[in-house]
Amino acid sequence: MSLLIVDAANVVGSVPDGWWRDRRGAAVRLRDGLVLYGRAAGEGAEIVLVVEGAARGVESVEGVRVESAPGSGDDRIVELAAEAGAAGVECTVVTADRELRRRVEAHGARCAGPRSVRQPPGERT
């Protein structure tokens, strides 16, 4: 089993589609898109969406566990990546945040950009 951790704030913010008017709604749309992504990928990875701020409280659904960060979403992502690394679980973090990438790579995580989960797995470029 592998772990895919998605930085909700960063991925949502990567597309200027008016997300700032409804941050929680944007996180729900991303979560629902990740369900479809996971089904299409068929890789058996656990998908964790980390939300913060106004998006806190978005509920988990089958196929996507949602973690509401009590403080910084980045800090929670690093904690999850460190736990995965310590357990020997393959972990990929989806974010374009350079500092967050540096922090999770120190725990053995790989990183992918927001586009990697914004389009169906068969259409990745």
C-alpha cells in the first residue's frame, strides 16, 4: 500500500476558478475529484486530503480520508509524511510549495505537482 497526501490549499489555489469565494466548497470539489482520480488510477493507494482554515470540517468519503489540520496544513502534511517514512510506506505529496517539498523529501516522500491529480491518470503529461 502507498500513501498519496494532497495539499488541498495548494492544489485548489493552482487554478484561478473563483475558489477564494468558497474555500470549503472548493475543497469538497477537490475531494470528490480525488475519489474519481483514485478509481481511475486503480493503484490501491490511500488518498489523504489535508485541509486547513475555512476548509476545516470537510468530511471524509469512501476513497479519500480528509485530515483537518488543527494549525498549519503544511505541518500536518509533514507529520503524515514522517509517519509514512518511519513505517516504510511509500509516500507521495502533491503540492507545488517548494518549502513543503523540501520538508517532506527529508522524510523520504516523493513529490508531484497539482496537475498530477487535476486530470485523469491516463491523461497525465
